[in-house]
Amino acid sequence: MTVTAKEYLSQGRWLNQKILNRNDEIRQLRELAETIKATNYEQSIVQTSGKPDAVFASIVEKIADSESELSDEVERYLKFREKIGREIRQLPEDEEKILLEKRYISFKPWTVIADEMGYVRRHITRKHAEALQSFEKIHTEILKNVPKCP
């Protein structure tokens, strides 16, 4: 499947979001584990029951699995980020390189990019369209047969 330069470059943002979501999931599981651990301690004073231990073990296992998946996602993200960085640096115009790096590697909003580059937002969005066209012209083969999200 052929994708546009914008779809291709935006994949980094989606990978980054998956990492942030996975971090949130791990944090929530750790909080839940702490709650169960505290509950287990209180119950052990009153009675002995293996149920909280089994639930705690299950959560710890889920944390380990999520951390492993997080590690894989971070590795995939870093490789993709490095790859698109190299591809962006192949553009002939420095201004286009800077703009695409700020948008697709640093994930900066348009207003920040415009301020940093000394332009109004409207000019930046126009330059962005030109930069994407340049990227597509240079990287036609890369954009062919690319899944929409790595």
C-alpha cells in the first residue's frame, strides 16, 4: 500500500503515543499491585487466604509482560525515528529539513515551529506542504508498500 509522506512521517507520533499509553498501563498496574499488597497484609492479620496472593502474582505477571512489550515498542520507535531522521536529512532545502524534524521527530505544534523559525503559522503550513512534496519526490520507493503504522 502506498502512503503519503504525511501518513508515513506521522507514524512516529503514533508509536510514541503507544509508548505513553503502555507507561500509563504499567503505572496503573503497579498502583493496583500496591493496593492488593496492602490489603493482603491487612487480611493476613485477620485470616489466611491465598486469593490476594494469586491476584497479586497475576498483576505482577501482567506488569512484566507490559514492560517487555514496552521495551519492544521503544526499540521500534527509536529505529523508526532514526530512519525518518536520515530520510528527512536527504531533502535539498535546509528549511524543509528543519521544519519536518521539528514536526515529526520533536512533535512540536505549528505555533511553536512558526515562532522558532520566525514565521507566521500560515507560512509554516505552506512550507510544510512543500516539504512533504519534496519528501515524496525523493522517497517515492519508501512510500510504496508501507504499512500505515509500524
